[in-house]
Amino acid sequence: QTNVLIAIIGSSLLFQCFGVIDVYFQAKVLSKYAVTARTVAGIIVPAIILVLVFVQAPLICFALAILLQHLLTYALFVIAYFMQKLSILQWRFDKKVGRQIMKNSWPLVFAGLMVVVYMRIDQIMLKNMADSTQVGIYVAAVRFSEVWYFFPLLVTQSVFPAIVNAKRNDPLQYRQRMQQLYDVMTFVSLGIAVTLTFSASLLMERLYGQSYSGSDKVLAVHIWAGVIVFFGTTRGKWIIAENLQKKALIVDITGAVLNVILNLI
């Protein structure tokens, strides 16, 4: 069953080639289309999942719902692209550009893999060191902690074209914009972390009930990882702007190794 679930959810990768449309919207400062697409899919699919929970549907239905969310999101991307009087049928592959992109991006690909490792390896290790019940309690808190990670992603994607232009034309303005971005990330992330640290107990009890007792303590600690994530997302854009991808790979490999060692301890 696990293999079937992986195959269903993993097939969503096939649609991610249309994510290039999202990058186009970012470059043209038209992120509202991408945000609208993700928001619509983010409302419809969770509603379907709630129905699945209510009717006690088989687990495979939830995997199909995840696949549907990706399919719907990228279908809306294509529709928004057509609304700009553009067509994916006009796309052509350029070998020279492709090679250059792969040359510059391979460190980011492996760095992204390392990020996935240290974002998820704790759940795998916990399951093997404890049991599924402890994993459930842990994941309940982590999911609520990570729900805020969309904010730095959306903000950095929206302002990144302006930052790149400033780096090219006005180094002083470039540094000022980076500083402003870090300031925003600081205030927002600290505000979320402080608020949820003191409200975690009440919040988790209302959301999950006594069955998930202990998740509030996990949330009160894990929410502070969000401060680093907010900074890290901003740093990621700075690394691309400065063309320091290889150094990003070293940092993320170190983070993944440290995470595994600290989990064992």
C-alpha cells in the first residue's frame, strides 16, 4: 500500500514542469495569478479532504486528493498563462540555455534535497525509535508550525525581480532592499513565534483534543524554527542573486548531517 501511495503522490511531479509559468509571473511581477491559482486549489482540495474524513474514505483517496491539488494548481497556471494571450504550444527548448541553467542550478537541486532530508528525517527516525503514536503527536504540531512557511516564500518570490534589478543597476539600493526584506521577516516571524509559544496549549487542545496531548509542547518549541526558515528563505534568494549556489549546498549538507546526529542524541 505504501508503494501505491508513493506512486500516486509522486506522479504529481509530472505536472511541475508547468511551474515555469509561476517563474514567468514572478519575473513580470504578476505573482497575483500564481497566488490566486494556489489559493483556489488550496480551498477546494482541503474541502474535499474534509468530506473524505467525514465519510471515512480509504487512505488511497487522500493520496488522490493530494494529486488533485497539484493537477488543479498547474491547470490554473496554464489558464492564467493563456489569459495573458500566451500559449505553452509556442515553447521551444534551447540547448544552450538549458545547459547553462543546469550548470548553475545543480547545487540548488542537491541543496533542496538536503532541505527535504532535515525537514522530514525527524519523523522517519522518530517512528523507528518510538512508535506511530508519537509520530502523530509530533506531526500534528509540526504541520501547524509549518503552515506559516508560505509567507516568506510568497514575499521573496514577489520582490525577487526588483532585488535582482537593483543589484544590476544600483548596489546601494540592492543592499537596502535586502535589509528591508530581512526586517520584514524578523518582525513577522518573531510575532508568530511569540504568539504561538504562549497560545500553543489552548490552540492544540481546541484543534486536536486530548488524543494529541503533548503536541502543544512540541509546537511551542518547533515554532521557533520558523524564525530560521524565514531568514533561510530570504538568504536563498540572496544566494541566487550573488551566484553562490555551491556554498548553499555546503550549508544545507551540514544542516542535514547535524539534524540526523542531534536526532540520535
